[in-house]
Amino acid sequence: MPAPRVSFDELYAAHYADLTVQLYAYFGDRQEAQDVVQEAFCRALARWRTVAAYDDPVAWIRRVAWNLAVSKWRRTRTALSFMRKHRAADEQVAGPSPERVALVAALATLPATQRRATVLHYLADMSIAEIADREGVPEGTVKSWLFRARASLAAQLTTEEVRNA
């Protein structure tokens, strides 16, 4: 006599915690264990008609969770190995200059449209026509955004220079 089919919600409620504990013992990290068990249940839900017909749907979910855990461990191990092999000896990257920090802070105060237009025009070297096409607005609108952004940035950066002098 076949076992009665259980709903996904019932299976999840009955086995999520147990599977998480098993994977926690493997990972040693509760959050990672929860993530892989959750992903395994998501994959089971996506093909629930097939998984529910298995003799032991929990075994399938457990296998998927363990496979995810092993894959994650292998990717992490490979990445760490790569980092150790390719680490440059005492290579230090200089931090951002005070001017760059001030510019980024000033850009953050601009409205999103002005900030986007400024970055695309001055940092991505896009023309006004390209920005207008990308944003779906007339070129005059982009010119207005850039004008307002330059005025605002000039006022902020000049004020910063005066304060720091």
C-alpha cells in the first residue's frame, strides 16, 4: 500500500529544522546551513509533482541540500586556494584621495537623474544623445540635468575647499 502523499507545507514544517541541524553540523555555520536547506526546499517546490511521488521526498531534499553544501564548500576552497597562490607580495592599494571622497559624497546629494547623467557623461564618456536615448528623455532634459548637477557640485565642492582651508 503506497504511503499517503504529504503536502509540501507539511513536509517543510516537519523536516526543515532537522535538515538544518544536519547541515549545521557539516558547515559549522547556521546561516549557511539554513541557506542550503532553504534552496533545497525551493528546488523541491519547483518540481513538487515529481518529488512528491518519490518513496521518500525528504531523502531527495536532503541529497540536494548536501550536494549544495559540498558544492559551496568546493567553490570556497577553490577560491581560497586561488587567492593564496595569486596574492601579490605586500601589494598595497592606496585609498581614495580626499578629493575623490568629497566628489563621491557630493554626487550622493544629487537627485538620481542628475547623478546618473553626470556619471554617464563624465565617467562613462557617453554623449548627451546616448544618455537621452538610454533614459528615454529629450537631449535638452539631459543638458538641464548636467547643468544643475555641475552647479550643485561646484557649490558643494567649493564650500568643502573653503572649510578645509
